[in-house]
Amino acid sequence: MNETFQFPLPLLASGKNQQETMEAAISYAYISTGMHRLKVLSPSQVEEELSRVKLPKRNHEISDEEIRIIALGCVFCNVSHPENTSQAKWRFRSYQAAADFLQSWKAAGRTAPWTRIPAKMAFEARDGTAKTYQRFTALCAVNAAIGSKPFAIVTRNRVRAGMLGYSSGKLLFDDDGNLTPEGRALLESREDQQRRVISTSQARTLLDNFVKTRLLNRFNPGNRGSLTYYSKNRPDDPKNMTAEKIGAALLVRAQCTGQNPKLKQLGELIRQAKQGQPLLSGDAVEKSPLNTDPPHNRETATPSPPDHHSIATPSPHNAAPNASLNASKNASLNADDKAPVKVFEKEEKQEHHPDGGEPTLLEVQGHMENVFPGAGEYAAMWLNAMQKRHWIDADGKPVKNWKPLAEIFCQ
């Protein structure tokens, strides 16, 4: 038993107004949970869970199984169940309408990531003000981006689009955070009235609030142009990914993806930072002097080390240790808000292309999708990074076969 709701993010686009949208999300959350419970529990376990629940009597409009599904979901999510048959029938119809909406959403070629949210916040968003609802949808967007991963990069564009049910900021915005003609047309085609997108500065304010109120943990390397990592804050969980743990995890990941002579120094600087000023933990405010500067809004949805930090790196796979090193050095040596120290200097790279010539974006997308379904949307980011590196790998050698590198990036 828990006190959270889990539902597909696109349901934020399903209702004609705030209350209808929330009722669809709430219905889908606990009825889909009840269906799962009925499937995985034995008959005796089902009876035990429902032994303390007074079930409404079935009739020709709603079956006994549907009533039991609703009750199982309510018990597991720790919410009150319908008191009579009419309420149960209405709730099940709300679920079915949400399921039909999701089917049409997926039929249009869109993805439907799930999000998990405290049940209390869902009811507050249903009954509260527009501002309460806005905060709820923003947290839904962030949690959908993180998913089941311990931490992930979350951009403001991703949050802005996610608040309207979309899984990627690229569906609506360009790299500068401006609404594209395609994005505008997509919003105009919506049947609901939720067509207004928030600004990048509003998204930043919401993210800052989530960190300050301990709903999220955040790690930022601290240098201009760097991306920001977020994790769900679970203070009672020993595996809770604090800002310091995210930085340490990036170091471990970097050690696994390639050798770097600076890794030992990086680890020492992270230890120094832990003894002094924390690495952009809960009380910190994200430093972003330009709200619409492209590096702050570039869309990505993978926790892999970013490949376009402002610090030059030997390869896109080594961006994480460089970013962590810069963050640690800023935290321990730059407490007086001096400009971040660049640890690695830019090196001149000779022009080079893989065997057979440089791949096109379509070729990269196709290969990524074949190896890791869903990874094709990150092809442009990877291709751009390799072009900037002039197709030189982590060991400083020219890349002959680009496909293995693309697969490593997907992983």
C-alpha cells in the first residue's frame, strides 16, 4: 500500500478543463492499479485485501469484477472508494475515456511515459487554483523525465512540454526555447483548452521551488552552459540520490566509459568539496544568467554524461567527469562566486571523417532505433557532438566506425 498515483503523462492533455483532466488522471491511476492487483494476487489474497471494504452491490451497469478492481486500487493507493454503484460506474467510465484517449494518442505516433505523484497533490490540483494545478503538472513532467532512473538530465523545455502531456520539448520548442511553427500547430490541434505554455523563466522558478521544498535533489556542474541533473528526493531511502551522490555517480560512470588521467584528481576534488561547501544541494538556486540561452534549454532525456558542456573534453563520453570536476572545484575553491575554473583546456583537433564518410542524421537515427528503440530522438545531439570533436575518440584516435560509439552513447 502506498499513497502515490501513477498514470501516463499524456492524460494531462485529456480533459477540457482542470477538473476533468484531474478526474481522468485519478481514475486511471487507481483503476489501472486495481487491474494489476487483480492479475497478480491470488483469489485468497484478493479476499484478504477486500475483507475490510464495504463493496457496493453490482447491477447491470457495472460488473462485480469492475467493482472489485476499483476497490483493490483504492486500497492499494490508500484513497476512499466509491460509496455506491452510481459513483463506481461514473469512475469506471472516466477510466475508460482516459484509456481511449491514450490509445488515440499513441496511434498518432506519440509516446506516453508514466509519472508518479503523491496522491494528496493530485486531489489538491483537482480542487485547487490554477497555480496549484500548474505546480502539479510541472512536477509530473519532471518525474516522467526521471522515470525509474536514479537521476536524469531535465531541461526546462522538457518541463514546459511535459506540463501539456508531451514527452519531449522538441515537439514544441527550438533550442532557444521558442515555440516552433510545428509546435504551434500541434497546440492548435488540441481538443482541450490547455494550449498556453509557460516561459523558460517560469519553468526555472518551479524547478527551484521543488528543490527548496525538498521534492527534488539537483546537481549542477556550475559552469555556464552545463546541463542540470535531477533526482526524486526520498530522504528515508538509503539510496536517495543527493547532489553529492549524483556527482560521485557521474565520476563512477566516467571511469567505466573510458580512461582519463584527470580522474584521480577529480575524485580528490569531490572529496574536498564534501568536506567544505556542498555540491549544489537542496538549498542552492540554479545558476542560469540567461534564461533562454540555448545550452540551458537544449533538449535531452538521458542521464548519460552530456556531450556539449562548455568545457572542451576528449570525447562526448567523458563530459561527466569534466562537468563533475568543474562543479567540485567551484564548490571548494570558488565560494566567493568567482568565475568557474576551466580544468581542461581546449585542444586543436584535425579534420577527420569515419570510413565511408560522415553519416547523415537519418542514418544515425535509424541505427540508434534499431539497437535501442526510442533512442533515435537523441541522434542529432550525438551527431552534433561528434562533429565538434572532428570524429576523434576518447583516446585521441580518428573514428573509423561510428556505430559502436553511437551504441555506447545510447547505453
